[in-house]
Amino acid sequence: MFKHAQLESVKAWINDPAHNAQALHVRIQRAIRQLILDGALPVGKALPASRPLAQSLGVSRDTVESAYSQLHAEGFIERRVGSGSFVSQRARCLPLRKRQRPAHSEAPVQLSRRGEALLQSGGVHNFQSPRPFAPGVAETRHFPLAIWEKLERQVYKEYGTRALEPSEPQGMAPLRRAIADYLNLERGAQASAERILILTSSQQALGLCAQVLMDPGEQVLVEDPLYQGTRKAATAAGLECLPVPVDDRGMQVDAMARLAPDAGALFLTPSHQYPTGATLSLDRRLQAIEWAHQQRAWIIEDDYDSEFHYEGRPTACVQGLDPHGRTLYIGTFTKSLFAGLRIGYLVLPPQLVAPMTAARTLQDGHTASVAQLTLARFIEGGHFGAHVRSMRTLYGRRRDALAGLVREHLGAFLAPQVPAGGLQMACHFHRDLPEDAVVKAAKAAGIDLMGLGSLYATPRNDVGLLMGFAAQTPGEMAVAVKALAKVLDGR
């Protein structure tokens, strides 16, 4: 028979609310298995007969028999006719959990060089419930959800269960056609459905470009300061990033040949450079295109928030200006619609469609068909354009509201650099403040900021803060700015 403590342990397990979703016989089976794993029931130990154990637990005999049968099938116990049930000899080989050394005394996990680099490049980010001023976060409260729901119902009505099947490897054709038409009209791109690859995010696109186009150890040119996602993608692929300075006209492309005569690629955010917000001038775009042509290198153009330009029309994308087919264009609907959609895309030169599609298929298969087909209708019906125009007006007002709040309440510490587009604003210190300490103190106060200095290739502690303005109303930003003022006053 079980000892009193063992019987009570089984009772506690089966009565634990955390296990209520499990059938009763499963709870009993797992409770006994846990006693064996913990060493509380040693090898050869006789288990109670099913009838008395059922009486002790207040359950039917069949329930205990079902638990014992599963334990026997898994090899934890042996059942001998006429003798009863015993802890199996196989349990002798099981690691006893209670005898394991404490985690802190174990040898550290040995990661690969790539794994260590990924770990050092940043921790796990919680994308849920963004707090005030988190950069790059879009407003979702104004999203036309009723229209989206209607279009999704139309997809189910037309496609039926086919909408539940895996997507085509490149992505669903209706969405690829809709994206191509939109980019050609609005961004001056050279796109066709056959050259578009649907992905889950711009980050996945960056990773694919880094891994498929270049080998570990190769050099790539990047902006300085730099979007962290680009750095992580390059690091994961084992590439050497060579920073090129950015000024108010974007990356100083005339320095590229001198800095890296053998570089295989150039990463660019030309519409709104991240994080400065600068737009790459036309002459520099043409210089970059010619450099890639002469170098036989690739331009990887991340156009992540090009829809949100607040002063005049945005400049045409680099991909549309490139007559040599050396530019890969990355776009996403995370910023323009909502982050939970998880749809991005690549516009590829024709010769890269097959290898990129194969690499993506090996990486994670495909993007959900239902979401793609719904998004295609959303674009084709003019709803995407209408939503972008509405958000462009809203974000422009919020940008101006944040600039005013910073000047009014934080003017003693920060000077806003009002961007022509994008979803975040760079604010520079004009006092000697410790950037890392300010970011940490703001986080403790419920405010998410990014230090501008952390985005530079050379560490800088006196640059300032990057503040997102798209996801909060002026009233919400006012509350957060006043809280931030208290944090800065405490420095």
C-alpha cells in the first residue's frame, strides 16, 4: 500500500484546479508517475490493488484500472497475474528529479557562436500591450474591424474549407497581385505578382536576405545609426556590418566604396531612416544604385513605414529607380494595419524568386491563407488606401502633439527632431544625462523608450531618446510626458 504521504500526494494532484482539464484517470496516472520520477516509489515497490486505491481516492475501480493500464503501457509499472502491480525495473534508468543538482550549480549551456551572438543582440521582447512611446507601434483602435470581418466572411463563403489549406509557396496569388498593383501606383515600384514573396514580417525578410545572399564572414554596409532588426539579421547570418554615417540627407553613400570595396550588400531604410527619420536624397539613391551595379552587390531596401509621410509626397522607392535589378524591396503591413496580422513581403529580382521561395519554405512553410485572402480584398476594395490616408492625418497630428509636449514639459532636457514621416521621433539631450539610466528609470515608471545611442555602431551615452507617437492619443501622451518629466527631474 501507499504510505500516507504518498496517498495524500496523489489526492492533492487529482484535486489541483490546474489539472481539471485532464480526465480523472489521467490525473491519477500522472500523479503516480510523478512519485516514480521523484524516487518516492522505488523500483520493485508494490502498488495498491485497484479496488482499495479506488476506495481511498473516492473514485471507481475502472478509473484506477485505466490509470494503471496507461502506466503499464508507458513502462513505468509491471503487472503480474496473481501478484499485483509493481514499479518497473525500467524505472532504475530514470533520472530522479529530486536528486538533480540545483540549476545554479550546473555548468552553463554551451551555445554556438551564432546562438551567443543572437543572445547578446537582445532579449525576448513582449509585443503585447505596448506602453507609452514604444517606437514603431501603430494605432489599432481606429482600424475598420467591421469591414475586415465582412471581408473575411466573404472569403469563407467563396473558398470554403480551401481557405483553411496551406498557402501557395510564394503566397496567395490574389494578395500578390494586389500588392504589386499598389506598389506600382503608390511607390513607383517595378513589381509583378510573379516577383513577390509573402512572408510573416519584415524581420523575416531581412533574415532571408542575409542568409541566402551572403556567406558568413562577408561584409555588408549598414546605416549608422541602425535599425536593430537589421543588425540582428546580419549577426544571425555571421556577417560583418560596416557602418556608414547618416546625415539629414540619409546615408552618406559616397563613403561606401572607400569603407568596403568588397561588400556584398547594402541595407537601407531610404524613406524614413531609422531612427533619425531622414529621407535619402535622390542623388544618393542613384549613387547607391550605380554602386550596386558596379560592385555586383545587392541593395536591400526596407520600406517599413513609407505610407506615413506627412509633408508632401514620399520619394519613389529605390527599387523602382533601379534599372539593373539589384534591389530587393521589403514591405510590411505590421505598421500600416496591425501587428497581429503578421504579413510582410519581398519584391525580388526574377533570378532570386526560386531560391528565396525555397529558403522561406524550409524556414517556416507559409503564411495563413485566410489572412492573405482577406487582406487582398481589403486592398482591392480601396479600404487599405482609405485607412492609410486616415492614419496619415491622425499620426501627423499626434507627431505635432508630441513635439509640443516635449518642448513644454521636457524642454529643459530634450529637443525634439520632428520627422517628415514615420511613427517615432528622435529627441536629443541638451544636458549631460546617462542615456541607459534614463531608459531604465522610465521603464520602471511604465514608459518604453529607446536610447538613440544604443543604435549607433560606436557606443554613445549622450544622444537622446526615440519616442513613438502613433499608438497614443494626445491626452495619453500628455500623462506619459509628465511622468517622464518626473523621471528626468530625478536624474
